Amino acid sequence: MLVAINLTDRASEPFAEKPFPGTAQMYQPPPRPMSHSGPATRCRICHQPLPQGTSDVCDRPPCQTRLKAEAAAEIARRKKKKDAAWLEMSTRRTRPVLRQAAREVGAQSLAHVAHALAPYIDLPLRPLPEDRRAAFVDHLTEIIDAAFATADGISALPELPEDDPDYTTRLAHETPEPFVLNAACIACQGDCCTLGGGRHAFLTEETITYQRWRDPEVTKETLTERYLSAFPEVSVIGSCVYHGPQGCTLDRPLRANICNSFQCRSRRELADAVARRPGTGAVVAGLSRNHADDPSAGAPYLRVVSVSPTDEVTVHDHLRLPALRKGMPED
Ligand code: SF4
Ligand code: SF4
């Protein structure tokens, strides 16, 4: 059972979701209809006279601000449209494999089991390069020193971190999430953890302060050892130093708050699906963002996972993507 692949189970800002391919191009304003009466003579926003040969919006700051807001709205509209088209295409392509997985776990049909799409990454595993290890050790030393400098534990005790009240409230009071939601993370294999690669596992001085608050006797050396001994033998290339083949190797209480609270959109959608069909388990298709690059049957961009109502995990490795007959619409 791949429970340990419970990578991040979850959400907030540093784990900003990545755009789907092709959705972040530079904004090109749409062509304006030709005026039969020649070039505009008045600003279309403030209606003040325009200098000759300029665009249809004048240089006054309020008009330029409005122009920028229009451009931002247009970018957002296009992205939303593209995301919706990607989702429609991906749902269509994965439907047969989700149906098959549902049958394999004994569901009468897909309508009788919670199901969802998730991201999917398939990156190679490597021993952590020495320069990355050294950079992580430097960072860890820095945040541990900073936390101990703020409160040495002798003349001043570490206090509850205050700038994120949820940090402690959540850890003390949250109810565990249903295990079935891990189907998304197991299918995905930790897309969000790749962002932890450049962020030193999101560990900060506050994380260390929290560790010290939990265990006021803990020494710098013990804390350093706890973090350094948790490295996996091999980790996902370029990803978080703790992103191993079975998921995160850092004990949950040692992780940064975000690693215990992040939920990507896919996981949230699975939670909604589970709420609509409680007790049915779940089937999830992890799908690469760029799956349409290879429209042929069997394209290697898929990992289907099911979790039974009794929390049994099955990775449906034999299921393959069908051919993609209709891709994304043209712009
Ligand atoms: S499904 Fe979402 S929360 Fe889970 S590992 Fe993937 S990106 Fe992270
Ligand atoms: S510590 Fe790293 S591998 Fe573990 S949940 Fe956080 S980002 Fe992912």
C-alpha cells in the first residue's frame, strides 16, 4: 500500500498551481474594428480629444490604468477558456480508463464511485547532488541559528508562532482527512513537492520555532540531525530533498506548515466528489499536463489509482491512455 506517498496532502500560496501549457502567453490586445469614419478622434474611455496618430485611448493615467485592467481581464478570460478546454479534453480521454478502474474495484459504474483527475509527474530518481545537499544544510543551519537566537531556551523560552495562528490551532484541533483523498496524491506522485526543491522544503525559522515550542529541551544538534537523517536514499530529480520514491520522507510534525495544509485543486475536487458519494472509495486518473503532445493510444502520461471503501490502495499500472481523437480547439 502506497500510503507513504501521502506527499503533501494539501494548500496555500507557495504551492501556486501551475498554468496549463500554452495559457501564459503574452497578452495581445484583440484587433479593434475599423471605424468607417477614420481614426478615433476621442479617447474611447474618457472621450477627451486624442492627439492625431495615437491609439484609441489617451495617455491620461486613469485611462491607461483602465487599459491595463482590460488587458489583465482579457488574459484571465483566455486562461479560463483554455483551462476549461484542457479539462474537457482530459476528462474525455481518461473516461474509459476511469470506467475500467471502477469496474476492476467492483463498482457497478463510474457513477457509483467518487472519481477525479489529478496531476501526474513521472520524473527520474537520483541521489541528492552534493551541491543541493550543501545548500539545504546551509539553509537549515541558518534557520535553526535564527530560531535559537530569538529564544535561547534558557533566558527566554520559545513561544508559539504568532504570525500564523492557524499553524498551532490546526495542528491541535484538526480532524484527520479521509484516507481516500490520498488517491489523488498517489496517482500524482507529488507534483506540488517539485516546488519544494527551490524552497528548501518550505522550512523557515518559524517551522523551527514551532519545533522548539513543542519540545523546549531540544538542542540545535538534535534538530539538525532530525532533519538531515530524513533524506531518502534517492529523491525525485530537482524536487524537494525529501521527495522520495514512496513520497515524503520527512515526519509530518517536522514538515513546514504548508506541507501539512496544502490541497491542490484536484485534491479539493476529489474531496467534493467523495462528499457527494461517501463510502464508495475513489478512482483517480493522474494525468500529465502535456498529455496531448502524444495523442496516440498508450501514451505514457497516466497513472490510475483506486482506494477502496476499506482504504485499500490499487495502482492500475496496466491501464493506458486511449488515443486522443480531438485535441484542444484552436484559439
Ligand atoms: S494531488 Fe495535489 S496535493 Fe496531492 S501531491 Fe499532487 S499536486 Fe500535491
Ligand atoms: S517536505 Fe518536501 S516532499 Fe515533504 S511534503 Fe513538503 S515539499 Fe513535499
